[in-house]
Amino acid sequence: MLGQAAEAFGLLASPVRLHMVWALAQGESDVTGLAERVGGALPAVSQHLTKLKLAGLVRSRREGRRQVYYVDDPDIVTVVRLMVGQLTERAEQTGAPVRRLRGAGA
């Protein structure tokens, strides 16, 4: 179990992938919309999504010609929201500037 947890945390250790999971926790998206939300290049976002999907952290479904990605595991959403929320609260308490994530409602 610890090995699997370490693998999941390893994938989330990337700021870009963490931002993507955070954004998807706020609402599902296709790759183009997600790239716009996180400010990433389409090919890079697509590669990150592939890794997250293979690890079981995100899922997708087909809607016509596009793939729609979402986080289907409420525990992953809880962990990410808890961590981001705690860090945001800590930064606000210390007066440190808090950089808001684009399009993620944070």
C-alpha cells in the first residue's frame, strides 16, 4: 500500500499534474479546455493526462469526437483539496502572497 501511495504522490509531485488534478476536481474538461485552464501547451497537457490516467488518478469518457477527463476518485479530490486548502490558509495567516490558480476556483 505504501508503494502505491508513493507512486500516486510522485505523480502529484509535479506542479503541472497537481494543477491539472485540482482543475479537474473543480469540473471535467477536454484536453483543450484543460490546457487553457492550467496555462499549458496542448501536447504537454495530453502527455500528463496519459500518465494520470494510467495511474488511475483521472478517467475519461468519449463525447462525440472529444475525450472528456474527470477525477472519479473522491479520495484523491479530498487529498488535493485538503493540501491546497491547508497551504492557502497557512500562507494567508503568515501574510505570504497567495497565487491563485487559473480557472480552478481557488
